[in-house]
Amino acid sequence: MTTLPLIQSPVTEAVACCSPLTREPMTAVEAERLAGIFKAVADPARLRLLSIIASHDGGEACVCDLTEPLDLSQPTVSHHLKVLVEAGLVTREKRGKWAYYTVIPAALDALGGVLTTHHIADAGCC
């Protein structure tokens, strides 16, 4: 029986396959919070509500102005508005028997900024 000699390859310097981080990535807590906000806007009715409210003078609309454009019942619209309030995208102010909703521009700007400042790392970089 003949044994083959072992072939040794030259030792090479280890090279990283991925580029280094240039800023702090999103924390788990931030990701959890943002996922909740993205979940809130992942519904077509809620996106339309944000758009309708923002389109009103001063970025404020009465709940009475929001049911007809969506062709949804008042309880359904109220549920969607509650989700948007809880996500911190709109505020609610009660005036008499009506509720008025206002878009929070800074919250929408921050949400949009996440898409441009936090990049999802490519796990298959090699």
C-alpha cells in the first residue's frame, strides 16, 4: 500500500470578508420598538388615515372627517386611530363630543430616517 505525501499549503494571513461597522447598529430594544411602529403602518387603512390627517389644514382632522373617505365603520376607524396613537404617530384631543387627531411630524420624520440611517447588514457577504 502506497501512502501519498501530505501537501502543505503556505500559511496566508486571515482576511475579513465583511467591511467593519461605521456606526452603531440598532439595538434589540430599538428594533422591537420600531417593529411595532412599522406594524402600525403596515395596514392600508392606517396609511390612508395618516395621509388624510396630514392633508388637512394644520395636519389635524376630526374623526367625523375620517370615516367616509375610508368607507369603514366608525368603530373600525376608531380602532385604527387608536393603533396610530399607541404607535406615537398621531395625537388625540377630545373637544366636546368629537376627537381630533394630529399627525406628529417628528415621529414620521424619525420613522423615515430609520430607513436611511440604519442599514440591514448583508449576512451573506462572502
